[in-house]
Amino acid sequence: MRFLIPFTGFLLLINPKFIKEAYTIEKAHLIIAVDNSTSIKNLDGTSAALDNLDRLKSNPSLLEKFEINSYSFGNSIREVDSIKFDAKITNISSALNSLNEIYGNSKSALILLSDGNQTLGLDYEYQKLDAALSVFPIVIGDTTTYEDLRVASVNANKYAFLKNKFPIETSISYSGERSINSMVKIYLNGKQVFRQALSFSKTNTNTVVNALLEASDVGIKSLKVQVDELSNEKNTLNNSKELVIEVIDEKTNVGLISSIIHPDIGALKKSIEANEQREVQILKPNASVEILENIDVFILYQPNTTFKSIYDFIGKLGGGVFTITGSKTDWNFLNDIQSSFSKENYNQTEEILPIKDSSFPLFDISDLSFEGYPPLESELGDLVISKSYETIASQRIKGIDLDSPLFLIVNDEESKEAVLFGENIWKWRVQAYRNERTFKTFDDFMGKVLLYLSDVKQKSRLDITYESLYEESYNAKVSASYFDNSYTFDPNAKLTLKLKKQESDFSRELPMLLKGNTYEASLDALEAGNYQFTVIESKNKISKSGRFKILDSNLEDQFLAADYDKLARFSKSTNGGLYFPEQLDSLIENLLSDNRFTPVQKSNRNVVSLIDFRYLLILMVFALGAEWFIRKYNGLL
């Protein structure tokens, strides 16, 4: 026992070790990415793509030198299981980015079996890949250049205002060797509304056509731009493009009625017309009924007895009213002609400072601050408000805050009315510019007041968002926002989308799923056609409807040839090379001889202790314990 104790201590001290070395072979990656889009089928490249894929995957020399992984891609990339060439979207840049993230840190060769045509995503020609990843495209599909005339793009606003002209910008492109003449036509709801002769040549290959069309009636309009076909044109699918615009009657006509000249009138006009959807007419109180009938909101500036016909008209036909009083207001007349408020006039003017009411609930005024705003001029008197109202700003006179409104909104179900008890509002607009170097905050505030007065409908608790036209169903969706009674977004609502295809028996119900602060239903499985839909909230049965159209178009069908020039430029930027299907043997030979992809032998040296120190410690403890027990047992010290 005494011998074992110092012996194990000695072994622990010197800790004898031995070296264990293991060798592994690390192969370079060979990635094969196959374009699974329908354009490969259209360009007669399916057999070449599949044949090249099989030969690459089964080549024994490549299997010995490389670790081979194969993928297919359309809108997204996935490992190869079956290739049907049925993807309607090609996103080469997304596929390259995904492969770069996986294999970019190690020496890898990427064989791209594609026609080089892309319908979605960033331009892959300028995509930066890691230096370790080299791309070797194999051009799949017909590379013959055909004469072609196409509608490259159509730009138009989604909305147009009734009785206004709206612009259409169309780009027409030509590829060919000869000089040609053609005609571009624009159809609105199937009726030709524009035409223009065009000329192209080998050097003049693009023309931009601008047209102004009349929005004659309200509703969703189908707009089609078409260029005449060439006699020998192979692909005529790209000779037309279709889109949808919605004609709306949303321009608010504001009548600013005054019998006096005052700087407030010009300031109000500029502030309101900062929003192009509003137009201000400055009128006298004796304006004709024909003019008044086109007014949506009336601003009555310092009314007096000459305003009687205006009040009579408003009393009969209705409309939002914004009343501004001041030193020239006839309060005896105003108290008698309307019932919303009254004032006992003391015929003494006073300067009144505004104090903002932060609890104002009807619309957001958080961006507006009356801090430092100059006072308005008004006449002293006891003010009585006869209807329910909300205060935007209250009065402060000579440093004393009065429990009396300066700017208010009448919150009444039967009418919508705003009242400002003071003149010289032009000073407020100037002060807003001094504070922020822009009129925007003040103009936006006035816009909200006018919007409230012009909105004859109650605020909707259900809002829907959708496009009137989808070129492809893959990105089609309907979004909705639902609010509770306090107009706070409700994340626990249950919304259902009911779909019906026009001129068909097709119908479907889809649940709308919560995504952030909206509910969304995807329509990517729908066929082309016209659809009507209704979004319904199950608890309160609140609903909203709309309609949209999905075009029967496939961008992949518009390609005439493989874009081998672009693939060549891209392969050069990645230190790769361009090949054609019949050059596959040459590609394989080059990959096998390329020293960049030579397998690397790596060694792993592992230093291991001869005896585990835990066993030595256990042996030492055992020896110490055994010696002590034996000595005690034999009565030894």
C-alpha cells in the first residue's frame, strides 16, 4: 500500500501521454441547380436539362472528386425530388443567394441549368457571391434570336378622379434587324380610346407612348394596351398588357363663403388645397343654387344677415359646416338662424389664446401643438353650446384659463359642424411655419377637420385592403383590419373571406389569419377570372365587399430565347464558365482538372493521457484507506 501511494502520485505528476492522429479526405462541393420554370419547357429544353442532370449525378469521376448536391428552383429553391418544369415564377437571384449562404464558405462549383430568364427578384447578373463559389451555367433552351414586338411596361395610377384625365405611360420594345411600322392601341372596358402609329428599326428599338384618358364614370375599369403583331412574330403573348384602374369621385369641393375681405380667406384656401383632393371656391353669400349644389363642405366666415339664403340651403340639403366668427360677425342673426350655439355679445373685442385639449377623441391631433401660437381676436360674451360637442382648444384670456371652447366639433348624429370663435387664423399657419419650417402640420390638421366634415358615413370598424388586378395568383391576397367599439384594433376577431367567381359556380370560404396588425387570406390557389368577395366578422356580423380580377397570364410564356449573353457575363464575374448541353463532357473534364476543386486531406491530431487521472486518484484513495485500516486492525501506529 505504501508503494502504491507515491507511485500514483508520481504518475499524476508526470501525466504520461500519447498522440493519436486521424486522417480524412474533404471533397469540394458540386452543386447542381435546375431551373424548374415553364420557360424551359416552352424553349424545348426539358430533355436537355434532365439528361445533363442525370449524367452529372451519375458520373463516377465526379462522384469520386466532389460531394454532389442537386436542387431545383422556381420562386423558391428546394432539393431535387421531381422536376416537372411547371413553376410560373423564376427567381434566380433568390436561389443563388440561398446556395451562397450554404456553400459560400468552402470551395464549391455551382452548375446552373437554366435559360437565364428571370421574372422575379434582383438582377442576378450583378449579384455578389463569395469568392469560393464559382458558377458554371449550362444554357438550356433555344438560343435563336427572333423578331419580336412587345409591350414592355404600362404605368398608370391605381385611381383616377371622376371627370378628370388620367395619364397612361407605355413602353413598346422591338428586337429585330429590319425597319417596321406598327400601331399601339389602348382599350378602356373593351372600347378603343387611343391609338398611335409607331416606327422601329435596328437602332430605334424602344418607344414611350403617353396618353391622357378621360374618367367619365365611377367604377373599376379594365385597361388594355395592345400593339399590332408582326407577320412573322413567334410570340404574341407579350403584345398586350392589361391592368385595372378605379375611377372615384373623392374630390371634396369646399365653399368658402364670406362677405368681407380678410387674410384668413387666403390662408384657409392655401391650407385646404395643400391636399390635391380638395378644391376651394371663394363665394359671396348670394351664390346661386347651382353652384351651392356642388359644394361638399361650407366654410361660413363671419356670418351676417346676407348669409340667410346659405343657411336656408344648408337646412334643406345638408352638408358639413365650418363656422368662423370674429369682430364682423352679426351675433343677433347667427343666434337666430342656427341652434348649435349662441352668444351674448358685449361688443368688446378681446385676444384669446388657444389651449389644446389632449383628450380630443374624434381624430388624431397629437402632431399639433398650440404652444407659442398667437391669440385670435374675438368678441367677449357668454357662450352657450346647445348640442353635444368635443373641444379641440379652449380659451385663455389674460393668463386665465376659461372653461369655454375656442375651437370645437359638434358631435351630433344629425349634423357635422366645426366652430372657431376667433379670427386671424392666418397667424396660426404662419406660426406653424416658424416653428417647423413647414406648413404641413397645420395643413394636415385642417385637412382632418375637413375630412371629418365631408365624411357623411360613420367610421368603419372593418377596413379591407386588396388590389383590383393581380397579374398572377401567387401574390394575390386580401387583408383586413377590424376594430372594436372604441376603434382599437381587435386581435381576437374571427374574420372569414367568402369568394365567388363571376359567371361560374365556384365559391369558397377562407379563414383570415392574423399577421401583425392585419388579418390576411392568401389567394394563390385561385384560377384566372373575375371574383367577388365579402369579408365577414362572425360576432357582430360586420361585413365589407369588393371585387378583383386575376389575369390569365404567365410571364414565363413571353420569353423567346435563352439569355446566354447574361449567363456568360455572370459566369465570368464568378470565375466560372459558360457551356451548352452538348459541351457537357468538356465541362466535366474541366471540373476534374481544375485544381481549385482538388480534394484536401486533413489530419486530426488528438493528444490522449496514458492513464485517466480519475482512476489514479481512486487508486490513491483506496491505497491510503487500506493502509490505515490494516494498521489499525493489527494495532500498529
